[in-house]
Amino acid sequence: MELYQIRAFVAVAELGHLTRAAERLHVSQPALSGQVKALESQLELKLFERAPGGMVLTAAGRQLLPRALEVLAAADSFRHAATRLSGQVAGTLRVGTVSDPKSIRLGRVLAAALRLHPRLELAVSHQVSGEALESVREGRLDASYYFGDRPADDIAALELAKIAYRIAVPAAWSHHLAGDAWSTIAAVPWVLTPRISTYHALTTNLFARHGLPLPARFVEADDETVITNLVASGVGASLLREESALELERAGTARIWGATRVVSTLWFIALASRHDDPLIKATFDLARDSWPAEAAQARLAIA
């Protein structure tokens, strides 16, 4: 049997679903199914039963899962020991991004990775913050950028920067949005992000502080570039990074409404249990070094 077959078995056992396990391992669902079937054939054991909600371990599968985890842990330990002996960081890390690449300085990280760790490959996947946090916890991502409050104790989190947000409205609305009455801004259409995103939480809390629910009329988008374009195009108001809001204002396509300024935190995160992994440590260093002006304030929080 092969290590990739054992990884396939563990991924399906932990996630209970072929599609999600295939996403974690970056393989197609048919390929993953074939790996599991091949392992079952070699072991002459049925490891899973199909159920309405996904894949369920058989009694044999439940007994073998702890042993499979031990095998993978031993393989990782072997690889890390070899990496330390060679003095090089080598391997592939799946890294989640949030916001636009420029605002999180992703280009600096990728350029430094190529220069300092030529055998380190960063596979980048864009997600909203809440989804990125779940993906790190469930193993679909090895590390990620994240906006919001300090995550729970199971997450190692490096604070990178404080990010300010302003309310931006289409320039054409200026004539009927004069003043700063929240009843007025709540009555216009908005561009909101999915509930799992930090943007959504920031907006919800902002309206709640003024005793108001979220606007009833809204368009949903999950990409900051799209949101910025929708505001500039006259679709709705939205909470934007201050830098983006000021750019739209200078371009004459939007204006900043009121004096409201909301601040969130940008983190780089991974599972705390993996913080000693050489690949994770190297990537944390790259993320920290991409914010040199904030390096003195940046701190790593691990429970």
C-alpha cells in the first residue's frame, strides 16, 4: 500500500465526504474514490459504507483509523527530520488569501519564497475570512490570511496589521445622502458579503451599534475587487478598506459617507498543533517579513 492511499482513507474518514476530501487533497473525486477502493482491495476489508450524509466508517475502518494517523504522523516526522538535516525548506503549502493580493502584500511573500526557499511551493486559494478559518481547521488549507478577532486557542495567529474600513457610496447618490443620518444610509441598497465573512460581521455590528438591522435591499458578493466595482458602478453602498474608498473618491466614482471608521486585524494563521512544522514556520516568517514597518508590533499568539 502507498502513503497517498492512507492519506485518502484518513481524509474521507475525517470529513465524511468524498468531494470535500478530494478538495483537501487536491485530487479529483473519481481518483480519490479509486485510491480508497484500491486500499480496501489490498487490505481485503471494507472501510466505508455509503450513507445519505456521505461516507461512514465501518467497524474495521474505525479500528484502523488511529493506526493510519500514526503512519501519517511518522511519515511527516521523517520528512521534517530530513528537511532539518538538509537545511532546506521543501514541499507544498496550501495558503488561503483574503481581500485583494496587493492589500495583504501577497506578491512580497511569493517573491521572497522564490528567493529564499526555492523548493517551497505555495499553492494560493482565495476565500473569505470565515471560510479560510474553517479550511485551516479542517485541513483544506495549511495556512491562511485572516481578518477579524483573534481566533480560538487551536489556531496559531500572527498579527500583521490593523486595517481600517470606511462606508463608501456611489458618487451619484451624493445629493440624497447628505448628512450622517443612519436611517438614511440604511434605506439605500448595499453590497454585502456572505454571512461567514468578516466583512459581513463588521457591517452587522456597525448597524447594530446604531440600533438598526442590516439593510433589507442588498446584492451579495464575496470578492473585494467585485464589491469595489459594484460601489463605483452605482449598485450600492458598502464597507470598504479605507485605501480603496479613498481611491474611488479621488477617481470621482464614489465618496466616503460620514465619519465612521471601523478597524479590523489582519492575521496569518495555521493550526497551533502544526506550528513547529518547518514549512509552516518558514511561511510565517515570510508573512511577518512582508510587513517590515509593523514587525515591531507583530506578535505570534499560541495558546
